[in-house]
Amino acid sequence: MKKLLIFSFLLVAKSIVYGQEIEVPVNPVFESEADYKAYETKVLEAIDWAAYTPVNTETDKRKKVNAFLLEWMSGTPYIDIVVSDGLVPYMEHPECFMVFMSGWTKYSLTHNYTNNELDCALAGTEHVIIFYEKNKSALGKIGSIEKLIKLQKKGKLKNYIEKQLEG
């Protein structure tokens, strides 16, 4: 009985993490700040879905999720995402770039709409590192992210990001 209970728990846990279902809004309307606020819950769900669903599965849904997120993030009047080659040296990897912007957005939304560039950029970068480590076999080795992982392990990631924001 104990084995059956543990097995059932593991199946449920796996379905929560990997089998998250998300309904991507169709033709969302973004005309005012209130419209953007109305979609915040969906944005956070979409960010989590994209982060916890393996990159090489549900590719059609991932495209729809990313399109929704990109539309919301590019138009929201209260979150300003800073992007530069130094800060996001992996821009040639669209999935990782999207994850960076999603991590920045999630941090801002869950921290009282902060626009603190250092904190948001650090959160975005850490989001990329987690995503990359989970999907490395599908993404392949990305040297610029490997460098960020080394900086994180040495406790120097925040300092690196701060310098990138200054330059």
C-alpha cells in the first residue's frame, strides 16, 4: 500500500510540473493599462508553463505562449525590460532570450511592479540558468550561459550584471 501511495504521489507531482495545462488567450485586447492588468494572472501562468515544460515538447503551444507573452511584455506600460548584448549575451537563442524577459517580468509582477533594473535582470538571468540547465540536452551547449553559471557558482553573478547595466 505504501508503494502505491508513493507512486501515486509521484505521478501527481510529475503532472503538476510537466503536464501543466494552460489556455493561451486568443486575440487578447491590450488597449489600456487595465487591459494589461487583467491578463497578469495568465502572464504568470504562461511564464511558469514555459519554464517548466521541456523545450522540445508541445512546440506549437510554446509558440502560442511565447507570442502571447511577447505581445503583453512589449506593450505593458508599467514594466520596462532592459536588454543589451552585454546583459543578454545569448540573444541569438530565442528561447533563452524569451525566458530572460519572462523572468524579469515575473520578478516585477511578484515584487510590487518593481522596475529595479539590477534585481529584475538578476531574476531574468537566474530564470535563464534554471531553464538552460533543465533543457541543456535539447538546446545544446551555450557558452555564454555556461559563463553565467560559473559566475553564479562563484557568487559573482550579481556584480557581473550590475557592471553590464552600467556599461
